[in-house]
Amino acid sequence: MFRSKFLTLSSVALGGWFAGLVTEKCRNNCEILLAENSRHTALKPMPGNPIFGTVSAASILPANSDAPAPIPREPPLNAPRVSQIMRFGFPGLDNVRSLDDFVLSYDRRNRTAHWVFEHLTPDSIAFNKNVDRSLCEFVEDASIHPFFRSSNSDYKGSGFDRGHLAAAGNHKKDLVHCQQTFLLSNMAPQVGKGFNRDSWNRLENHVRKLTKENRNVYVCTGPLYLPRKEGDGKLYVKYQVIGKNHVAVPTHFFKVIVMENLKQELAMEAYVMPNEVIDDNTPLHVFLVPPETIERAAGLLFFDKISRDKLKTVNGKTQIWV
């Protein structure tokens, strides 16, 4: 009986999620997740029961709560770096590793990260003549058991770039910080020309532009493996693997961003891009999606220490909580 109910609920959740795979703006089968608010307006947000129309599946306090959660205080400059980066909560706790200037959760099965988290400030991305990216080398992550690592040989001849999740250009305060972004645990196979070197790079530049305009910027980046309908009408999750270590090639990548301005007002942007050649003329706003759809697809909860009524805008639109 329980199994039957569980399967039914799972099917409903998947159905609602997949119904949001809509876009005519994104070329080459770019499947962008959109919300289906009408089916869920009668549902009440509950812990562990994320629904469309929410900002974060973990934000369960309504805007008119008698005790709304305050915005977590900004840690002092002398606080541990990990507490500064993860100020608004961990998306998940699977194989978490803290580097000097970013935090990642490693997926041992797929040989890439579940997610990578960064905290950026105008100072951290400022030009530094002592940090030269060309001096950095792609290296295996020795902190990961050899069974579960990716290697440079996996990428060689694969046709895919070693794509940064935490971008090297975001970590210019110290050459060590920049070098750590070249750990293969921070890489995922990305289509090169037309994606990693173009549209994805534009998104990374957009994040740095936001950083110059805000006091703090918090960025969570990771891979997605999304289902597609095959000729038999059924949904399948299919992705390529490369190299002797069978490194998974994501079908899509996400980036969820929270900006804090000088007035301590918060705004969020959430993007999903297909791991394929994208027309250079495609504007970034085409890839904006409701953040909760990424949470559903990735199995993660983003910025769960921020009550949803604390976000002034989501994807550029003013939020009105009732």
C-alpha cells in the first residue's frame, strides 16, 4: 500500500516537473523548466513537500508569518571562510569538501560535483597582477579516492572541454585560490565551442558584473541529467560517459545566484543551460527558470536559510507574498 502511494506521488511530482519542460526561445532542444502553478494553488507548502510557486523548497515560512526568519547575519571578515561562503545554507551534505575559496559536494559515481558554492565580492574578483591563470594546471584531486576520481586522460580526445564549475575568473585574490579551481573535481565535461567558451562564459561574466554591483554575491553551480521523451513515448535519462573512469557528461548545467546590495536587499536569479552548441544571439534571460524546478531536478535545496519573503526579486521580477 505504502509502495503504491509512494509511486503515485513520485509519478505526480515527475509529471508536474516535466510539464514545465517548455521553451520555444531556446534552440536545439533546450529544455527549460517552467512552473505549473494552476495545479498546485490549493496545496500548502510543507517541509519536504516542495511545490511550484515557491522560491525555495526549504522556505516554509509564509510572508505573513508572525515570526519571519531574519536574514542570517554576514559573518565577520575573520570568520572561517566556509562560514562566509555557506552563510545561507548547504544545498546538500554529500561528500562535502571545503577549499580555500569555494566549497563543493562531490559525486563519486559520476566523477564530477553535485554542486559548487562560491561567495564573491567586488574585492575578490578585482584584477590582480599576481594571479595569472596561464600558470595554473588541470590536476587530479588527490583528496578523492582513486576509484572515484576523474583524470586528464578521461578528457583527452573526448571532444569535451574540462569545464569549470567554480570559475577561475572568480578567484583572483590569490594564485592558490585560482589553482584550486583547476582541480578536476571542479570540472565537468562541457561542449567547447558554442557553450563553454561562449554562452556559459557569458553567464560567468554576467555573475562577475553582478558582483561589481552588489556587496555580496553567492553562487551555486552544478550539473543536471534531465529526462527526454524517446520515440516510444517514454521518458529516459540518457547521458554519455567519457574516459576509462566513465566521467558523466551532463545534459544541462544550472547556476543559482543570490545578490545582496548595499541596503542588504536580496535578489535571486536561476539559470539552466543545455550542454550543447547555443546560438551566440541567444540572450541570457532565455535560460532563466523558477529556482524550485532546479531543486526538484537536482535533488537539492538552495539558500534554505533565507525565508522566501526576504527576496525582493526573483529572475528580475518583484515578488509579492500573500
